[in-house]
Amino acid sequence: SYSNNEWNIYRIWKQLNIEIYTKDFCIWCDRAKSLLESKNLSFTEIDLSDDSVRSEFYSKLGEGVKTVPQIFMDNKRIGGFQELVRWFADGN
């Protein structure tokens, strides 16, 4: 069962608009989706398996990003799988 603080954090998480940019055969993408699912959080998955679509995404994103998954919460980039783990650990 949740403590009051954990319950408040969970309620905030449930309201987030979560998007995850992925591609086929990506173990880190699968792990990020599993982590979100383990928290009972819904998300929109955007498939970037097409190389040209993925390249365009990276160039629009800038910041030297060249990997998936890329996770966004309320249009703010969290980063990849490791950053998502850290985000949850920090109790955002």
C-alpha cells in the first residue's frame, strides 16, 4: 500500500502526458516501456524504426541526441532509459 506521499506522487504521475520515441529491436526501448507499465502509467509510443524519420527526429531534437528511447513528460525531455530510472528514483 502507498504512503500518503507516495500516493500523491502517483496521482501526479498519472496526470502526465508521457511520450516515448522508440524503434524496433531496441532492448532499452522495451525496458523503458516495461518500467512505465510497472508504474501503471499510460504512454504514447512513437515508432522511429524508419531511419530517415529517426534522423529527422534527432536533428529536430538537437542536443547531440542520437539514441532511442527518448522519453518526454508533458513535452519536457527526460532522456533515455537510464534517465527515466533516475527520474523515478528522484521521486519527481
